[in-house]
Amino acid sequence: MTTQYGNQPVGQPHVPAKSGASENVLSIIAIVLGAIGLLFLPIVFGLGGLILALVAKFARHERLSTIALIVGAVGLIGGMVLGALVAG
């Protein structure tokens, strides 16, 4: 069934388009955790960011997941190296 305003379906709900930020939620959280892991508890925050980035990359195919993987890896490894330099 169409309306008088053109060939538009009647009775179907309007689905709003997704915004860019809602598609990259896991990647953004992974970037934040990787950055925190560089300074505080890299085993916890860096590893958490890396795991979230892997889920975002392979399960959800998010656009920012590659950046999140890099930041998570730098947060994990760089945080451990920085901690070893400060402690030693």
C-alpha cells in the first residue's frame, strides 16, 4: 500500500540511522583502557583494552578497532616497561 505522497510503505516503523559513535563503543572503551594502562596497572587495563579491541575487530567489525588494538598493545607493553624502569 502506498500513500498519496509517493511510493512509501505505510504502517512500518521508522528506523533511525546509526550514528558513528554508537557503532564504535567497544573500540572507544578499548582506547581509553589502553591509555589508562600505560600509566596505571597495565596488566589489568592494558589487557582489558586489548581484549575489547579484539572483540571489536573480529566479532563486531568496528571501524576504530585497529587503532584500539594498537593503543591496547602499547598500553600493555609500554606500561610494563615503564613500570620496570620506574621500579628499578
